[in-house]
Amino acid sequence: MPNVIAAESAEVFSLEECLEEITQSGFDPASEESTNRCALALRKLTNNRDFLGDMLIDRLKHHDRADPIDSGYGPQAIVLSGQHSNTFLRANIWPSERDHCFHASGAKTFVYGVPHDHNFSFLTSGYLGPGYRSDYYEYDYAAVAGFPGEQPDLRFVERSALHEGKLMLYRAHQDIHSQIPPESLSVSLNVMHVDPSQHWFDQYAFDLNKGSIDRVLSPNSTEVFLRVAVATGLSEAQDLAETFGKTHPSDRLRLASYEARSLKLGNEAARDALWREAELSGSRMLQATAMRYRKALELA
């Protein structure tokens, strides 16, 4: 499960002071010293019981100005800072089952009941309320090929809550959690680690009943661009997709090239031949996916 960090301090940081401290030191989740230093800064910000409310009130009063509350992470996330070096800060709002937004938007909008890992590491603290609960699991990312239905060795650890003051490090590609709504509205603070390579590593949703990978949660823009380019029918796009399918270091992008090209083929025999090529590509993920597609063609 995520590492629980005992970073104790009675000092109170402003948001600006916390950001300055983390920016100066940098955040390297692979370094215990760096992690502890950033965790201490997050502890001091967590001790500030006014900053988030003051910020939200100010933004609500000035909702027509040029910098509205914005987030690329969904309706519950509030980005607290821009990216500095390899990190940024955010707050997450966790509604309970009694809150209107839970009923209006549904549990999955807030990622409740969607077991998943992360393709990035981050520090988190319980800032307000009893905190969301999680069933925590661990697994060996390096041993996984990454196709739906694959059954990695999921190891259950415990169920616990991110209560006020609790501080943890979520480890990329290692910690899995299935989140459960808190008993009342809660807020967490996060120090996010940004790695340019993280977009080439998959984040997964899991089916805990089957003990399997359910789907990939992290398609990247390159994959989308490739699919659109092939759909245009341009020969140059087709040639590039063929090259990517055979040689690209990302299995996910190789799969996207085969899926995009298969949609342009006019008959089942041609699609079967293409997926036969993918099956023999040397990638376990491509092999398993190609076999599933070929089986579906047989049954069509």
C-alpha cells in the first residue's frame, strides 16, 4: 500500500511557502530524503486551516476574472499551482453518498469503485473530513503485459481511510486502490510528480472480482493522432502506422496502429491477416489482443 509518512510539524505554511519549498528542493519519489522533505512541506500546508477556503471564496467572488477554477483531472480536482520543475499542487474534493453532487454525477465520476493504479507518484494528505476509504492492493507492474483479461498477482494489503492529518506516498505502478466514498465530504491535498516519460507507461483499471486488468486508463495524444491520421486514408499515414506497428517501443502505440489499420480493411480475410501479423510480433500484449480479435472474426 502507499507508504505512510510521519512528517510532524506544528509550523504553518501558506500555499506560496509550500510551493517555494517544494520547488527549491524538487520532488524525487525514488529518494527517501527528497520525499520526506516534500512531505514536511505538505504537512505544514495541511496545518493551514484557512488557505483553501479563502482561495475558493475569493475565486467564487471573482468568478468572471481570467483565471477561473480549472483542472484537467475532473470535476473534483482543483489545481493549486502551475507546474514548477517536476511538480505541482492540487486539492481533491471527495463527496459522500449523502452529497448532492454524488447523486447528480454518479460514483464513477469521482472514481469510486474503479480499482486503479497510477502512472505517476504523488504525496497526499487528508486535509478535511474523515477521508475516502480504500481497499489497497499491490502488484508487479514489470511482470504485466497489459491486455484486458490478464490476471496479474494482486496482493490485498488492507482497507484504511485518508483521515485528517494522514500523509502518504502513492507509488507509481505499484499501489492499487479501490476507493469508497467518505462518511462525509472530505478534501485531500496532493503534491504531484511529473515525469515526461509517464505518458508512455499505462495506467490500468482492474476487475477485482476476476483479479484481472479491465482496461487502460491512460491513452495519450500520440495514439489519438495516429488513429485520426490513418482514418484520413492518406498513404503516408498508412506507411507511418505500419512502421509504428512493427518498430515502436510502446506496445500501446503498436496496438493502436493495428486497430486503426484494421478498420480501413474491407474484408475479414485481410483483417485476419493483419491480426495474424500482430500475433507474431513478439509482444505478449499484442499477441493476446490479436488472438481475441481473430477469434471474434471466426465467430462473425
